[in-house]
Amino acid sequence: MKKIFLVFSLFTASFAFSQSQEVKITPDNSWFKAGLNVGLPIGDTADVASFTVGADVRGQYLVNPSFGIGIASGYNHFFGKDGAEDFGLIPLAGFARYYAQPAGIFFGADFGYGFLTNANDNSGGLYLSPQIGYHNEKWNFYGYYQHTFAENDIDIQVVGLGVTYNIMF
């Protein structure tokens, strides 16, 4: 419950900060991001899955030139191994990113809920995904760690690489 409260507090603070100024959506501050990712399960997840591939979709608003917030979703497919069935993860998250320069290194994190598909007796849990990467006007290339604290003491962990393409609107 503490984790959910922390996530809710961060999103509330981010939303309140962004609403303190008049918001104007322009191609200079708003992007739709679509991309792909690949990853290797780690921890207990590596016992049941060999690798994962996924799709990533995001909507981002730049609060200022260095700080962006938004929503993220997508789908990650885990390929079972040693007779284990494939399963999936659908994240529904908010995110924040810090851009040190107009093009270069960025740091970010997704916070939300990860819904599991094809997982017996488990609907999902708290989803966290810190990222570090390189960005320019059109592309984001990043490394990530993904952790879902699912029900029944199941932790789903992945490290991987991703790429997204920015579409200004």
C-alpha cells in the first residue's frame, strides 16, 4: 500500500506542477512516441521465460525544455522456456523524464500498474521501469530495468533495450 501511495503522490505532484501554468499543446512540447523493445528476464523470471519482445506507446508533454511527463502503455510478450507457457505484460503507467540537453542523455522512469495476461491466478501488480538513454528530435534509444511486483509474491524482472520514434502533434 505504501508503494501505491508513493506512486499516487508523485503523479499528483507532477500534475499539480504542470497545471500551475497555462498548458498549450504544440509540436514543440508534445509528442506521441511509438517503438519496440527487447529484454532478458532476470531473477526468478529467468526460470520461466527465455526473452521478451514488446511494443511501447507514449504520450509526452514537456513541462519545460528539460522535464517531460506523460502516459505510457504497450505490450511485452514473455517467451516461456522448459515447458512454461508464454505470458504477457500490459503496463499502464505515468512517466517522467529529465533531458539534460536538447539532444543527448536522458533519465526517466515509468510508474503504474502492470496487467498480466495468460498468468494463472495473477492479474498483475505495481510496475516500475527506470530508463537511461540517448534522445534527439526524432528518436529515443534507451536501456531499461522493468520490475512488476505482482500478486502472490511473484516478481517479474527484465533488463533490456528499446527504441521509440517521436511524432510531434
